[in-house]
Amino acid sequence: MNNYLTDFWQATPIVSLAIFALLTLIVDAAGKDKPVLSYWMSLIGIVVAAGFSVASLGASTPLFNTMLAQGGYSSYCNLIFLGSAFLCIVLSRNYLERLQYHRGEFYVLIILATVGMMLMAAALDLMIIFLGIELMSICLYVLAGFIRKKEKANESSLKYFLLGAFATGFLLYGIALIYGTAGTTNLALIGKSFPQLSHNSLFMIGAGMLIVAFSFKVAAVPFHMWAPDVYEGSPTTISAFMSTGAKAAAFAVFVSVFIRTFDIGGTKLSDVLAIIAAVSMIVGNVTAIAQNNLKRMLAYSSIAHAGYMLSGIAAGNIEGETGILFYLSAYVFMNIGAFGIISWMEQQDDKKLTFDDYAGLSSQHPAVAALMAIFMFSLAGIPPFAGFFGKYYVFLAAVKAGMTWLAIIGVLTSLISVYYYLRLVVLMYFRDGQASIEEKVSAPAMAAISCAALFLIVLGLYPSLVVDIAKGFFKI
Amino acid sequence: MVAYTPLIIVLFPLLGFLFLGLIGSRIKNEKLIGLIGSGTVGLSFLVALGLFFQMTGLHPEERKHVVELFTWISAFTGTASSFSVSVAYQIDQLSILMTLIVTGVGFLIHVYSIGYMHGDPGFWRFFTYMNLFIFAMLNLVLADNFLLMFLGWEGVGLCSYLLIGFWYEKKFTGDAAKKAFIVNRVGDFGFLLGMFLIFVNFQSLNFDAVFGRAAVLNPNSTMVWITLLLFIGATGKSAQIPLYVWLPDAMAGPTPVSALIHAATMVTAGVYMVARCSILFALAPATLEVVAIIGALTAIFAASIGLVQNDIKKVLAYSTISQLGYMFLAMGVAAFTAGIFHLMTHAFFKALLFLGSGAVIHGMHDEQDIQKMGGLKKYLPTTYRTFVIGAIAIAGIPPFAGFFSKDEILWKTFSGEYGSVLLWVVGALGAGLTAFYMFRLVSLTFEGDERFDHHHVHPHEAPKTMTVPLQVLAFLSIVGGFVGIPASLFGGNTIEHWLEPVFAPANDKLRLTSHSVEWTEYLLMFISVGIAVAAIYAARTVYLKRAELAERWKNKYASLYKVLLNKYFVDEVYDKTIVNPTVKISEGFLWKGVDVSVIDGAVNGSAKLVALAAQGIRRIQTGVMQQYATVFVGGIVLIMIWLILK
């Protein structure tokens, strides 16, 4: 018992953020109508947790009887989640005030979801993964329907919840099958006996169930159907959070189970993942072309990006792991940036969400248009922005693992994606539009979005900044 | 040595570029812009100078050091074929010399530009590009690997393009800029291919790694290919046959640009690159021979065109091409030090001559035709004096800078194991032509009758910001050669000793032995000075004392004159054989045939297909959740079947 208590204080990033979440909740409940206080408290909590994560980037220690890992890989992932949450919160304030839904519990839910994500990345045991996923998901179900007088928001929340519950069933079933065959839920022990277990079809079915559940969370085809509807109906900043933080968390689990634990290279699991990756890239990119609503376009684009990153998982090598960690760092910022600008453009009753509303934006708001263009170029994978190196590294991983065909599909479908990303740029810069937005961008939001863009440029010019750190985590 | 000094040197011009580029258009004060633009380069020069003096205090082996900033591109894993390139700067005897030339001469030209560009609406834009150029050029010379060098190489090419086309309202400046860019692309392609071959053969692009591995090799055909490709790159950037055609047109840019980029620094990048890769060229004697022949041919070819040109800047442009030819001749006969030495002295006197011509153009209200000048020494005394010093220096009259460097090249050409008497004859003849056209230029511009229209043109001396740089450069053109006084003239040849460690591997490989002083050296020296003096005398006679002679010769050798005046019709030949057919094929076949029907057809066709598919898939997305769950289950079933059955 004593031992656990000391462990408790060692898991500082998770514990500190959880404490902040509870404090914020109490403060919000006690003081009426002071959402700004929650806003600041949650930001401080995130900064504190990020500070603890940076401090523990170097080494990783197992805690709670090897249930959790503190430091190293998990700290790196924490920074991605915390970055996503931070930007999302900064962007939300203005957005919610405009929609007159500014409530303190919004921020509490976001940081509780973040605690769930951090648990997922830190997990060394299947049970903790389950715990983390549920903590994250339940908060997100609520957040998706946060604007509760809006019909679409209710629809989105319910859909997400029902399908999410459906997926959770498979996750639990998979865990049960793995426990049944391996005799343990501890990842390290399962990993040790993986060479024998991989011939056991019951175990493989269990692993397949995990793939299904995780693929649902990253929105990979064919478990992606919820994503466009949910992203469209949710508050835009929450769509940003779901498509970045939540997706990154699911990928963190993917990496820790399928790369760091299982040696899936050459097994059927690798084939399955490769096929899911290929189909996601094709369906995501092709369908995105037909979209007119920007949030739906980004939803399909995020499905395609899940496909790119899954190529790295399917490869199952060090390049794959490093590539995904790099990709996530870039993806989180470019996607939040894009959603952030959409959230600023958006008006009451879902107005100003289509491509055509952005025509001629560059002449009215040159800075905003330039930032949006940076995000679009980066999403399309055009150097010198970070998105290029993300794709480069995961495709390189696929080639090294002998799956050149997957990399070819990746490159061809990225080519398709250039169409819909640049369509927006063309509209902003080369078409005249009607005068639309009088609103000024709020200074913190603008600063947050600019930081994201700057980060993309720095990472694009200096990829080894992150790659060198990420490389160090391989199987430690 | 302060570890990060090279970074500081590179950083200043970059900051200047960023500052002026971002807010330069809002600064209305020209003085402030000029101060920032030239100040950043001046600071770089001071830091480089400090570094240089520190290096002189060190033991020769300790002078070289590399500062790695960060790993730029790394393709993982420690396998032999892994690709990793850093942004890293290398300071050694050669790169510090180049840095001093680039920042020192660059600084003077920046200061000069404050006066020359005064009143131009694009004043801030000019200094932005110039600072960017210095930044790129420093990357080129300080890089410790081929890729970063190539980045600098392309960067200076871009700046050259931007600055040639600086006055973009005129069509011919745009055309000249495009010509420079496109011709350079041809050379760059060679450089790139050479770089690929280097990576394939040495598994690295890092200078130390490549040259270290090369040092233990024997001459072989791969090396010939690599060096030939690199040399093609050099002919593009350094305007050698056959890719020299862009340089004369590049004179459309402002004159300080011609001085900085198209005379003193950028065009010498090819020479620097060959010198940097001297060990690779030492492994390919066949390439060395090619380099020497191309260099000698270019030297005399361009000099002969320079004899009859009437545009003051065109004469200097052909002179630059010709002098670059001498540098390549030096490289080709394995006299690497002599080539770099000439690069340095040439930077001084050619920058001086160009800036002088700029002062003339400035004073003559944008007149560039020397037939419409004459007698200007009365109006522009400082410009005249400094210009004559430059002319004497380039003509190779002792003890001016050009004499020592040119004489060293000619001597090595004559006596070296890789030289030959024939190449020496060509070189000496070219030197005579150089002296002749230079003094033709001096005579027609500054002396003799005043042939300009006195009612409209009132020649005047340039302001101080322009004349002071001229005076400094004139001083350097006089004393700059003293660092390379050969042993035969009782000098220490400091520059040779300084650069010795850089070229030692190549010299070892080529088994070059140092010569003792021979009487032939004095004889050759005497002959080349004699030729120069005779040529100067001839030029002054023809263009000052007996002006009718020039006219008479023109008529007597009319066809030859026409050929020279039209630059051997090379541009026309290129147009007929390369440019026009390319345009025709591009338009008729590639554009209307391949592009429109095949590629556009395929693209539009597949785009239609994708759009169709998109509409199809979109229909699956019904919004009905039961159907979503069905698809979900379908996916699970397929996965299970795959996992169990396959």
C-alpha cells in the first residue's frame, strides 16, 4: 500500500491534471457563472502537467505494479495531447461566447478527457487502456452534444455514443480473448509470448478485435462512418479536439500495443492493418472531394490521415513508430489550426461553413488567409511544412517493411487530396467574394493559431528536432 | 576559437534580409535602409576578420573546424546507405578566404549602392535581395556538405535572377533574368547528377567523409563522370563555354549587382567548387585536361569578343568570362592555389572596374555606349584614377595585383606536369588581348575627344558613398597581389602556404613536386609583361593618337569585325539549334500532343472517375446509424475471415 502511495506521486502529469480537473469542477460548482475562472484554471493545469511531462521526457519508470509507465514515450504523447487541449481551450472561449454557450464544465470535460488520453499512452496493461479509452470517450460524448439546443449536436452526440459503445463491446471481448489465451493482461508478458501466441487463432481474433476498437477511435475505414456526422454536429473546437487529441491518443495505444508490444511484422495482423490503411486513404481522400461543408471535408481528410498513419503501424518497425510520433506532432497542429480558423469564421446556425464562404478571404483578412493556406499546404504534405516529413517518414517505414504498394497508394491518394486542400487556397486567393466577416479575431486565438503555424514551419525545416527524441523511445 | 563564430557570420545578412524584407517597405528613410543593409554585411566581415586573425595564430592542423547546427535531413538507421545531412558550417583556410572576399567586397559594394540606387522606388527591395544574396553565398562557401552547398548555389542563382530582373518594368531585363536562370538550370542539373553519383559511390554527401574516402582511391572512370558532371555545373554558374551566354545579358541588372554577383563573387562559385573538390578532380586527370582546355578557350574567346564591344558593361562582362577562364585554366593544370589567388585579386579589380563603370553611367545619365563618351577624366577625376588602376591590375603590369596571380597561372601552365606550352601560348595571347581591350575602354571613355552631347549630358563625379569604395578597391587592386609574391621574386608566397593543407591531398595524389626557381620563369614573366605593355601601347595608339587606324581596320577586316561584334553568332546558333527546336517540340508535340491529349486526358479522366467514385461513396453515408453499424459489422466479419482462414 505504501508502495502505491509513492507511485501515486510519481505519476505526476496524470495526477496533477486530474487534481486540477476536480478543483476546477468544485470551483465551477461553487462560484456561479464564472466560466472564465475555469478557463484559466484548466489552462494552468495543462501547463503544469506539460511541465511535468517535459521533465520526465528522458527515462521511463513502470508504476503500480507495471500497470502504468511514467516518462519517456508516455511523456512525449502527453505533450501532444496537452498541446491539443491547450489550443482547443484557447480557441473555444471566443467561440462559445459567440454561441452563448460559455460554461465552466466545458473546460473540465476537456481536461478530464485529456487525463483519459494520458492514461491510454501510459498504459502497460490492457485494463488501463480500457480505462483510459472510456474516460476519454465519455467526456467526448458529452462534449459532442454540448450545444444541446441544437438538433444536429444531439444527433451527433447520440450517434457517437451508440457506435462508441458498440466498439467498446468489441474492445472488451478482444481483451477477454487475449486474457484467455495469454493468461495475462500485462502487455510486456503478452509481448514475450507473442511468437507462440501468434499461431493461436483465438488470440489472433482477440488481437483483431483490438484492431477494430482502435480503428474505430482513429476513424479508419470501415469503422469511420460516425466521423463526418459527429464532426459536423459537434462544436467546431470539439471537432478539432476529437480529430487531434483523441485520434492521437488512439494512435498512442496502437503504437504501444501493435509496435512496442507485438512484433507484428510479417503476420496476418500486419496485413489487416495494411488493408485498413489502404482503404482509409482511398475512401477518405476520394470522398473528401465531394464535400462542400468544410467540417465534413476535414472529417474525411482526417480519415485519410488515419490511413497514412496506419501504414506506419502496419510496417511495425522503428521507422513506423518514429514516423507516427512525428506525424502526430505535425498533424495535431495543422488540423487544430484549420479547425480553429473555421471556428472563427462560423456564425450562428451553422452559417459560413462551406467552401464558397471563403472566396476572397485573402483581401479582407490576409493574415487569416495566409495561416489557413499554411495549414492546407501542410495537410497536403507540401514542403517545407511539417506535414511533408510526416508522410515521408510513414511511407518510408512502409517501404522498409516491404510494403511498397502501400506507400504507392499513399502517394497517389495524397495527390487526390491536393485537389480539395488547394481548392480552398484558390478560393481564398483567386476568387472575389462578398464582404463577409466584420468580426476581429480574438488575440489569444490568433496567437494560438499563429503558434501552430510557426511550429509547422519549424518542424518542417528542422524535423530532427522531434525525430531524434522519438527515435529514442523505440522499445524502451 | 569561439565555436559558433561561423553561425554569427551567416546570421547577420539573414537578419538583415528578414528585417528589410518584412518591414523594409514601410521605412521611408533611405539612409536607414542602407545602413542596415550594408551594416549587417560589414559586421559579418568584421567577425570573419576576427576569426581569420585567430586562425593565423593557430597551428595549420588546428585551423579547420566544423560547427554543426542541426541534422537537417536524416533517413534513420545506421546502415551503410543511410542518408543524413546536417546544416553544418566548415571553417578552413579556403572557406575563410572566400568568406572574407564575399563579405569584404560585398560590404564595399553595399555602401556604393547607397549612392548608386539613391531615389530608386525599389531601394529597400534592392538591399533585401542583396542581403539574401550574401546569406546564400556564405552558405555556399561555408557548407560542409554538398547538399547545403547546393542550397547556397541555388540561393545565389535565385538572387541573381531577382537582381538581374530588378527593374522588371522593362521587358529585356526580365528576358535576361530568365535566360540566366534557365541556362544555369542546365548546369545545376549536372551538379545534381554529380551529387547523386557521389552519394552512390561514397554513401555520404559530407565533404570530410567523401574526400577522406576519395583520398585512398586510385583514378578511375567513375571519378571522371562525377567530376565532369560537377564541372558542367561550374560552367553554368561561372559562365564558361558552352554555358557562358547568360552573363553578358545579365548586365541588364543594376551595376552594383554586376559588380557583386556577376564579377566578384557568385560567378566564382564554380571555381570554388572545383577547388573544394580538388581531390576528386585529382582522381580524374582526363577531367582536369577538359577543365584546362575549356578554361583556356573561354579566356581567349571571350577576350576577343571584348575587343569590339561598345557597351561599357558588356566589355567588362566578356572580360569577366575571360578571367574566369584563367581561373579554370589554373584548376585544370592543378594549380589550385593560383586559381584561388586569381579569384581573389580578380574580385578586387573587377569589382573596382564595374563600380567605376557604374560611376560613369551614373555621371552620364544612364549612357552606356563608350562611343558616346570620351574625355571624361576631366569630369570624373576620382573615377578615372581608380579605373586606370583597375585596368593596369587586370592587364598584368607589376606590381599590381593582377600581375602576380595571372603570372602564377601562366607559369604553372607552362611548367606544370598537367600544363602544356600550347595552353600557355593561348593564355599569354589572351592576356595581350585583355590589356588591349581594357585600354581601348579607358581611352574611349576617359580620354580623347568629348563625343557626348553637351546640351543634354552634364557629366559629374559620383558622391562620396560611391567614390570611397572605389578608392578602397583601388588600394586593394594595388597591394592585393603582395600575398602571393613568388619565390623567384624573393616573396614568401603567403597565400600558397596558407592554402597548402587544403590542397595537400590533391597535390599528393597528382604527385606534384615543387620547382626550384628557373631562368625560364623570368623569361616568361618578361614575355607576358612585354605583351601587355605592347598591347597597352597599341590600344593607346589606335584609339587616341591615330583614331583613323581603328576605322581603317574595321573596314579592312570587315567580316572578322562583324563576327566579333556579333559575338561569333553563338546566341543565334543556340537559338537555331537548341532554343527554337525545343520551343517547337514543346509547343507542337509536348504541349498540344502529350500534355493536352495524353496527360490532361488522363488527369481529367481520372479526376472524373474519382469524382464519380466520390458521389458513389457519399451515398453510403446515409446518416442512418443502423446502416453505419452494419458496415461496421461487415468490416469485422471480413477481418475475422482474413485472420482465421488465410
